[in-house]
Amino acid sequence: MPQAPQIPGSPERKLLLNLMQQGMAAVNGRNCVHAALRSRSLPDKLYLVAIGKAADAMTAGAIDALGSRVRAGLVITRYGYLDSPVYRDPRLLSLEAGHPIPDEQSLAAGRALCLFLERVPDDGHFVFLISGGASSLVEVLPEHVSLEQLQAINRWLLGSGLPIDAINRVRCAMSGIKGGRLIAKLAGRQADVLLMSDVPGDHPSHIGSGLLVAPDRGPLPDLPQEFAGLVKQGSQTDSAVDADNVHVSVVASNQQMLNTILE
């Protein structure tokens, strides 16, 4: 009986591994943020907010590029994802919260976020670093929604098969900060928002449920009766619109990785 080919050492396997490594390097959070920020003209008084599963790496890239200009920062990521010297930087408050289902720490992170934004001086300039997972990691709930209800509807959404735009419309409709509502907390202060996209199409409003981006408006999907009272169709109408003080750019995406592999 002929033996199976030795795939681990084959030229084909080595080629595939090399292509994968090149693609992943092209969307490395630290490298992409560093490259994006080092070419920007930013003031000396900067305040950093990083939210998402790549918050740690993105923060490291921002510190590399901005150095001492970062006066203070807030880093919010998934449990176990703080694995660099970032969390030891005395300028930064680092928090961990639940993913993919939000938990009590997600609400605590939401309170910490609002408090951090309130305390930044009027001449402060924000640098936001948002990546996948932000929707679960930070939340501010309206009074009529409990944490248990938020968790229940998120469990249903994750198993519903709905596209990301429909899921985000539901999330935004029952949030005090998603769908661009966080813009109001900036109180007119300038913000550069750097996004790492893990969603099809890379639309900014779909990344982290658009904390600082006007929502992708559309009808809410049909929901089970138990959630009908939590999410009302009209609740999208009070979402923010695009603001002149918020400058958004996607610095890494799945398409960017694929383009690198295909070159």
C-alpha cells in the first residue's frame, strides 16, 4: 500500500504557510495602527480609547507612534487578551469584559468609558481604536433593559443566522452608546477613529456596532415575542448622525489580508 505524502514538509504546505503569515502580518494590529498614526498630524495632548479583541495590539501600535503625547488611555478587551506590556503602562487603565456574550464587566466598562470621556479636558484630542468584539465588551443600557435581557437577546442573535447589519440594528436599538450615540459624549472634541474590520464589506457602522458612526438605518428584523418590548422600531431615530469632529478610517480588514496574499 503506498504511503501518504509527507504534507508537513512539502513545498505546497510551506507556500501556504508563508502566504498565511504574509496575510496576517498585513493586518497586524500593532503594525497597522503604527503606520496609520505616524503619518498623521496630531496635537500633543492625546487621549486613547481602545475597545475590542485587538485592543491590546492596537494600543501598542499607538504608543509606538505617539509616545509621550498620549496623556491617558482606557483599554477594554476580552478576558485573557491583555498579553503585552500595555497593561503595565501607568497612563492606561486596562479592563477585561465578556465576549461574545456581554456580562457585568461589560456594563462596568461602559460606565468607565463614559467617565473617562467626561474627564478629558476641552482641548483634548481622542484617538479611538475599535476592533471586533467591541459590541459585547462595552455597553450602557437604557433603563428598561436588564443585563439578563441583554444576554438573552444576544444569545438569540448569535444563533439566528441574521446578517451582521440586521444584528447591529437590534444592538443599536437597545443601547445607550451604539449607533453613534457615543458621539454626544465627545462634547464636540476632536476624535480620530481607527477601525480593524472583521465584517463583510468593512462598513464602519458594522464594526463594534458603530459606537462613533451614524447607524446603517433599515427595518428591524422579526424578533421572538419575548424581545418585542425591548426593541422598538422607533428607537433608531434618536441615533446620532455623522459628526464633523469625528474622523473614521479602516486600517485593517479581511479584504486587505486577502489582497496581500494574492499579490
